Amino acid sequence: MWFDAWWYEANPTGGAKQVAINWFKGFTPAELQDPKCIGLINSARRLIGAMLHSTTTKRISLKTVFSNRARKMLHLVAWMYRNTVWSFADFTPEIADWYKSDLLETGPESLADFADDGDHLDGTNAERDADEITVGVLSAHLNMLVHIFQLSEEFQVFPELRIPEHPFRGQSVKSLAESLAISTDGWIPRVPDEVFNPLMQVVLNWIDVYAEDVLLSQKEYLRAMDARRAYKGKDYARYTDPALLRIVFDAQGTLESPWRRPFLPSRAHRSEPASPLDSKRGPTTQLRRLIDDLEVAASVSVQAPTGVRISELLAAKAEPRQSNGFPACLVQRASSSGLYDLFYLSSRTFKGEADEEGQEKEWLIGVRPAGSEHFPIAARGLLVLDKLFGPWREWFGSDYLTVSLGSGGSLPHSTPSNTKPLAERIAGITRTFINQHVEFPQEFSSWIITTHQYRKAFCQDMIRINPKALPAVQEHYGHASAYLTDRAYSGSDMTMLRMIEDVATREAARMMVDRIYGNAPLAGKLADTIDAREEMIRDLLEGADSNERRITALAEALSTEGIMLFTSDYLDCFFRPQHAMCHYDFLGDFDRDATRPLKPFRTPKNCSVCANGMINRHHIPYWITQYRTNDHIKRSNEAIGDLRVAAVASARAAQAKSVLRRIGEWPLP
């Protein structure tokens, strides 16, 4: 039985079929020919056997071992094999952090084949967002490392099976999962501002400033290589090093001082110490690291403000070129009104698609006012990737926007065996980039960033622009939100549309829960309605023992009514067509088929008397400005005797004062 591909055991549960483990599940035939792969599988067999017959740890049922732990063990050893972790003795806390990061990055689809019935990978949470991975799922996989660590005493004669120390430095798995901002009901919050803002500042520096020097360095390297195409030896450095050592990293003279030190010569020619990363690297290897860094920065600049998945970015093509010279994947169109230039990423999505080739999709990645010369952040990132990999695409004969330059640490002298970009490699160089270039506050130093968190941030900032975001990021969302929130999502990615709508509904639920359970100050006609229905809402949410669960339950109830939140500087609209004064002002009646506010008629005058309107603390700056501006206009016009203008300003100031008083901000300081 020990070396069989399948293990079978009778199930002691009455009427239940036998339980089984397929030890080769998830491995390719080629992998199963590798002795290292079989060695890891045999280690997994020993560990599962020990769990069934442990003398030092709590005994667990055969069914639990076969249907739960064995599947998690298989996922773990498959990951170990593909990441060259050849024994459990090598599983340091740092390797455990790597495994944890990959679990979060790849998401629940990659775990589906290793899930048991209790993991809920395809239930209601999947309908909300197929990218979500819950505390339960993550804990089940991470706990496997703890179980193996606890068995170490039983393997004194098998040191390769002993994890040397607690994989998570003594922290409980549940608290670890919760610290990664994954709630027990499966809702993943946004990337914290304390993480997102430092990352985006560094990313913008790279794509807008440092990129020029990296691209120049690559150009000089390739020029030197091209001049020596007839060279048959292996010492290319004698030709490429002089070209690279001349580079000054000052954005081609636009910076007062260089942003980094020059390339260091090969070790044999150095007269000064190097950083740990560069201590064993020549100029070419240092250039490869800069190319990797710029690739990461440009990739993050596309993903972070748009919610595009890494698989969708890596599937993007550069050829054939657009008529304006853009790569094939970057599409620019005018909006139907002619007021905006719209930028789309054209690629393929693979999430939930039966076709292995995926399905063609477009994602709106940026908006700018018509006539502006400024490119949105994500469009700039795509153009940087296009320039960075253009020479390599031509050499390799590839039409992908990005290509792989090989697995080595230097630059290739011939076409690599696989030039297709891989998500796993991007994840690795992204970790290196963040560790080397981004500083987070101490309390967020161990935060693991995943693309799923980017998607949450994108959806929430489409609904309400984050005042703590960098100015460039606020501008990005300001243009996009102005176009999107009132005109519906303009991409063809329906999953993203559902996510935006889910976030809009959830934000509406959050406002109501904060009012009822936290007495959050609100103003507007809808605030009165919520107060009047407090008892009914409490009855609806009876049994939900935390605010997050109350929000989830209430969001589901609001979703059936089609209620979503549409924000503005002065008021939030909990849109219900039968009360929408913006439509009434336009049509002379309520449009019961409407799904969102009517932008041209969405004004403070209409919204202030609309039963959909609610004012909260997000709107305080607007109403303070409104009061002070109109109070000044009133006094100025009274002084010159223009009582008509003074009366209008007085009425507006009085309205602002009433709002501020109700929301608890009066008197003003």
C-alpha cells in the first residue's frame, strides 16, 4: 500500500463510502519522473501516516486525515517541489512567509482541487467575488505547517521531516489570517493607506522619473552588444561594461543629484564597497535588476489603480500596433459626449472561462478630459512596459507586451527557451522590489500585498475617492469616477462591474449600520427614514454578532432592492428610482426603471429635497466651504446694498449651517 498511487480506507461513518487519497494528484507525468518529486511525496506519506497514529499529538479521525489534511499536504508538497524547497527541514519562517504570500496571491481557484467540503470555495462567497479567500480556507492550509511542526518529536531519525521552528514564530494561524485583513465572512478590505500610498509613491517615481535612466542603460547595453554580434567568446563584459559605467542616474540631467549610485564595475575592478545585493554582481547583472524593478513598478501602476489581474496584464499583446503608435493592448477612444478621452486595456481574461485561451475583454484603465496631454497612471505604465520590452520582443519574435528574459540573474545572449511572461516570476520580483525600495510604517512591515486587495481598493475608490490617497491617485479616480459612477462601468469585464456594484451596495449598508449601532451623525431626508426604521433593521440583523456580519447581511437585503450608493462632495445618494428628484426634474415624473442618478440634474438643490439623500462626515469640508463662502458673499453684498444677491447667499449659508449643526460640526472653530 505504501507506494501505491492511491490509498483507500473504509469509512467508519455509517452508510458512507470509503475514503481515499490520490498521492499523484496535481503533478504532471514529467514531475513524477523526478526523484526529488517522489521524495517529497514519500515524505508527505510518512507525515500523514504519523497523523493517523501519533503518540505525541491529539489523535484525529481517519476521515479528517484523508479528506482534509491529506489534500492540504498535497498542495503543500506540490508548492515545495515547484519552488525548490526539497525538505521540511528547510521550512524556515521566511519560507513559510513565502508560502503564505503565494496562497494569498493565487487565490481560491488554485486551491479548489485541494479543498474539502468544509472549505466553501464555491458557495455564496464565490458569487460575491471569485477572488476571495476566507479565513477558514487560509487557516486550513497554513495549519498544515503547524501540524507538521508539532510532529517533529516523532521524527528523530528522519531530520528531513522536522520543521526546525514554529513556522509563524508562535503566532496563532487564526490571528495571522485575520491580521492579513481577510474577514470571517470572506470580504477582503482594501489595501491599507499606510501600505498603498508609500508603494504608489515609489511606483510613480519609477515610471515617471527613473524609467528614463533605466531605458537609456538598456539602450546602451544593447548598442554595445549589437556592435559585437560577430564576437564568439564569452567575455561580453569587456564591451558592455564601459557603456554602462558611463551612465549617470539623474533622469538625463533633469535632477539636481542622482537618484542612485552609478553601476559598479565587476568585482575585479572595484575600489569601493558594494551593497549586499550588488556585492557579487557586475554591471550587466545590476542592469537586469533595474529592468526587473522597472517591470514591477510599471505592472503595479497598471494593476493597483484599476483592479486588473496579473494574468490579464501578462496576456496583453503589443502587436499589431494601433494607428496612433500605441501597442495593441492600449486602446484610446473618445467618450460618446466628446468630453473625455477613454483609455482601455485590451487583453484576455481567464477567470471562470471554460476556454483555456480565455476570452477577449476590455478594461477601462483611465479617463482624462478631452484635449489634455496628460496620460492616466495605468496608460503610462503600459507605455513604459512597451518601451522596456520592445527590443527584446523584436529579438525573440514575440508579440506579448512583456517577455521573460530568462530565469538567470543576468541578461540573455540568446533567445530563452520560454519567453512567455509568468505570474510566479512577477510575484517573486515584486517581493524583492517592495523589500528593497518601499518603506512601510512598522506596524505594517509584514503586510502581504495581493492583487485581490488592489481590486477592492479600486472598487471602493470608484465609489468614494479616498482623501488620504496621493494627489496623482486622487486625480486618476476623480476623472474615472466622474465618468463611470453616473454612466455605468464602461469595460466589458462583468465581474468588475458586479464588484463595483457590490461595493456600492456594501457602502450603503455600512452607512446604515454605523448609524444604527454606532450612532454615526447623519443629515438629510434619508437619515430620518433610517432612524424611523431602526427597529425593523435591528430585527432583520438579529443574530449577526459583529458589524462586518451586519453589513454583509444588510448589503444582501439592499442588493435585492437594487439599492446602491452614489457619492458626491455634498451628499450621498442611496438611489431608489421612486424617490429620485433628479429624474423628476428632467421628466416631470419619477422613472421607476432608472438604475442611477441623472448626472445633469444631480445638484445640491435637487438632492437636498430628495428622499434618497444622506449627508455624513465625508461631506463636512464641502458644507464648511459652502457656509463660509456664502456668508462672505452675504456680508459683502449687504455692505454695498445689493440685497437680492445677499438674500440668495443668506439662504445658502443657512442651509449649510443647518447641515453642519445636525451633523455635530456647529459652531465652527
